[in-house]
Amino acid sequence: MSLQIQSNYNQELNKWDLKLEGEIDLFTASKLKAKIEEAYEINQSNIELDLTDLNYIDSTGLGVMIGAYGKMKENNKSIILLNPKDNIKKLLSITNLDKVLCP
């Protein structure tokens, strides 16, 4: 399966909304990384990733999110994951990333 990303900059709240659909794995993680970097270069704002329609993420995808988190934290910005499905919640919990990336 592929990864679809819809991005929207919310000027009122000064944040990026990225809606992810599909799967993030070895083959699609670079697409997510490029989209996050592109958004951040356009406007250095907080980023919210809506995972409502994300069905799967592997360690490569988690690595992209951790890397983005580190870069953004250096600039006093945040990346937040919203609405993860149960299987993704479980992975985030096992890795303790839920404490860092989920509100």
C-alpha cells in the first residue's frame, strides 16, 4: 500500500496539519520525511500529524517522526500525533513515544 499525505497550513493557529493515509514503512518513510521537511522549510511552525487513516507504521516511520521531533524541539516547535488507531497506539506505547508525541 502507499502513503498519501494532505497538508494544510492553518494561519490562524500557526501550525501545519498533515493528514496521513495508508502505510509508513521502508518504502514510504522518505515521502513523509520530505513532506515534513518541506512544510517546515516553508513555515517553521508546529506540525500535527492526523493518523486517523494511517493503517500501519514500522520502525522506519517511527525514526522519521523521532528525527522530526528532535529537529523541531531544537527550534522550540513541536510535532504531535493525533488519532492513532489501536495498533499504532500500542506501538507508540511500547516505545514510550506516546509520552512524547501524543497530547
